[in-house]
Amino acid sequence: MAGIRALQKRMARLEDAGKPRPSPFAILYGSFDAWVEQEVLPGGESGALAADDMVEVVAALRRWDATRIWQN
């Protein structure tokens, strides 16, 4: 009986490994766009973030999010 339970746990891990993992942005904020709206835009407006630099940073992070590089 213990062998069957071990096999079931192993199969569950294998099935979970095949599923796509959500991005860190999706985990923390729900989506990449939500992160931009909640963190980047207010930071740029308040002057805490350099608005001209953040355009390039957001573009690079958007590519990172789209290519799912965190799964590698």
C-alpha cells in the first residue's frame, strides 16, 4: 500500500512539473500590467523612479515576462 501512495505522489509531482509556472509578476501582482500600474507609474510620477530609464527597464522586463525566462 505504501508503494502505491509513493507512486501517486511521484505522479503528482511529474504532472505539476509539466504545468507552466506563473511569472513572479503574476504571483505578486496578478499580472505584469498590474505591477506597472501599482509600482512603476506612481514611482515615476512621484520622482522616486527615473521615468526615462523606467521605459527601458519595463520594456526589458516585459520581454523577460513574455519569454518566461524564469522557467529556465
